[in-house]
Amino acid sequence: MAMAWQLGLSLLAIFALFGIAWWLRLGGETRIGGVEEAKVLAREADDGFDPAEGVLARDGLSALVRARDGRLAVIKVHGARYAARTIRHDQIRVSADGTLSVDSGDRRYGAVRLQLAEAAPAWLIAPNGVD
């Protein structure tokens, strides 16, 4: 009988912790909400970064943002947070199917792949593109 009480209380505690985590919105999938959010994240990562435009991966897990001065930032979801790196244009490869492969140059950050919902914008294809 004591064992049943212990089991019941343990299950109750587990459900209580689950409820608290749900209420605090912990453990959910983190995604970049859109290009505007990606611009904000790029600006937060580098104070001097003035975002002009960006592209978001179809899955919302990564984005590329171009600053008004032509610099680029790649952003990816890293656990429940976001990680961003400034990159050069020559670190991006565009495949025939529209997938972007970004070599961040940082072993710990790793490479990032973005499958775009649309064709790659001109500023990705021509590094000296329009502002």
C-alpha cells in the first residue's frame, strides 16, 4: 500500500513539473520568427550591424542577413537560443536546388545549411548587389 502511494505521488510530481514547464514555455522548439526577427538578432549580435535585408530558411532554424554596408551575418538556432556570426560573401555556396551552404570559419559554430522557400536573392548571387 505504501508503494502505491509513493508511485502515485511520484507521478503527481512529474505531472506538476510538466505543467510548470509548459506554463513557462520551456522546452519548445525555437525558431526564427521571420526576416524581421533575424534582422533584430543580427543587430543584437553586432552593435555596428545595420540590417538591410535577409532570407530565412524554410524550417526557420537559420537565416542570412545583409547589412547596409554589405556585410553578412548568419544566424542559427542553438538549443533554446540563437547564435550569430558575421561572414564574408565567399563563405556562401548556392547549389542548383537553392540550398545555401555557409562555412562559418568557426569550428565550434560549424557549417550552416539554409533551404530557401524562394530563389536566392540577387544580393546573395552578386556580392556587390543593390542596397
